[in-house]
Amino acid sequence: MKRTIQTIIVTVFVVLITGTFSYALAATTGAGSFPFFHLGCLIMGGLTIISLKHRYPQMYLSEAIGSFAMYAILVGLFTAPAIEMVKGFMN
């Protein structure tokens, strides 16, 4: 039962972060330049972490949530708004 509850918690976290990522990119980019590839990578990474958490019960809940949070930050750094922000800092 504990394993199922922890898997559900990780799933809710992944869905919330992915939804927030999608909303933020939709608000900052135009309708024609939405990065669907980045969103797909984020979804596939989330599914992978959820399946790992479900398969290996010795994996801590904080490890699964922390690894997905770092992965989401990494994917977010390679989107167009983040690159434009870095270019602005450089100039």
C-alpha cells in the first residue's frame, strides 16, 4: 500500500510540474513556436521516473521527486525563452 501511495504522489508531482511547464511556455512563446519536443521529453522523463519508482520500492520518494525536478529544470534551460534570457545577460 505504501508503494502505491508513493507512486501516486510522484505521479501527481510530475503532472503538476509538466502542466506548469506547459502553461509557462504557452504564456511566454507565441502560438506557432510552442516547443512540443521539450514537452514530449518532459513527459517521457516523467513516465520513466514514475515507472522506476513503482518497480523499485527501495527508491525514496524524495529521490524520485528531486530527480524529476532537476530534470524539469534542465529541460527548461534549453527552451527558447531561457536561451534568449541568457543572450540578454551576455550583451
